[in-house]
Amino acid sequence: MLYSNKFPNFGYQTPKRYLFMKNLLLFLALPMFFFASCENRGEWVISDVSKDTLLIAETRVKTPTALLLEISGHVNDSIEVRGVRLPGGKIQEKFRLDHYYPKVAVQFKSYKATKGSLRIKYHVPSIYDF
């Protein structure tokens, strides 16, 4: 049987078998990328917004370029999260910030708020998540 230039000639393999093996390896490798990116997500819950807090988490991303923050909750007055001021009331915000370190540090400042609670979700995407 003659082989075309599109498929490598491994001696005994036919192009059909080569495509099957290529697709099988791709199918088996995809979950590995999915599970690797799951460790780059997390969540913090702030039940006492009257105190300034430094939130820290460790990720496994080798070369991060972004930090995705999703902030939800309710506070009675203005707060500041990583330098971004948010007005009081119901908060439902998403941010994409530049971030170049595997360790995540988010500074929460109560600014004028004294009551409320927040949930801050973070995600440091790897190059496979985009």
C-alpha cells in the first residue's frame, strides 16, 4: 500500500490507524489540562468588612498574565479591593487585572464600610485556559 505525504510511514501502520491513535492521545491529554487549571481558582469569604485584610493564595501557574476577580455581596458603604473603589450596597462585579506572579495577594480595605459580607472568587488562568 502506498502512503501519501500527509501521513508518516511507520512501516506497519495505515493512515487510518495513525489518525485513530492521534485522536486517542488528544482525547486522553485534554483532561490533564483541565485538572491542572482547576487548582488556579479559589474563593475568599469576608464576613467582617470593617477590618482591612490581605488575602493570599498560592497557585501552580508558571507564567501568569492575568487575575480574574469576581466580587459579590452587600456592604453598607464604599470599599476598596486591590485599588479599585466600589460603592456601597449590593455588589456584583467582575475584574480582569494584570498579574505576573504565581502567588495571589489581594488587599481588601474597608474604606468607609462597617457592615456587610463579601465573597471574592479568583482565577489565575494559564495559557491553556484562554
